[in-house]
Amino acid sequence: MSNPSPLQTQAFKDQQYQGYKEDWLREPLAKQVTGVKLPQSIHKALRSLSAEERVKYLRRVICEAVKRDLIDEK
């Protein structure tokens, strides 16, 4: 039988959800995740990367595109 009241220390919680760190990011990440469905061929190509590589690649590409297309239009 599992423990109905497990003890979770702050140290345990801090190490439990460590994201992928990136040196070029100068602001905190949003709390909400942005997710989209992609064409199967794109999904397959992205899934060929490791989880860490995939997150870092998508974060970099999306940030570059938004800055170029949406933010720098001013």
C-alpha cells in the first residue's frame, strides 16, 4: 500500500522539476506552456532529437521568429 501522506521536503520539490537552462535567456519563463499540433513529418523530425535538444531548439526558433515577425515590427 502506498503512503497516503508522503513527506516532500522543499529540497525534494526543488530538484523534482528542473527545466533546461539556457544562457541566452534574460527573463523568466512563462508559467503557462504553449503547445501546438504539428504536421506528422515535422513532429517526427522533432521527436528524433533528445528531449533537452528538442526543448532548446524549439524555444530558440520560436523566440527568434516572434522577435523578428511580431515584436520588431515597430
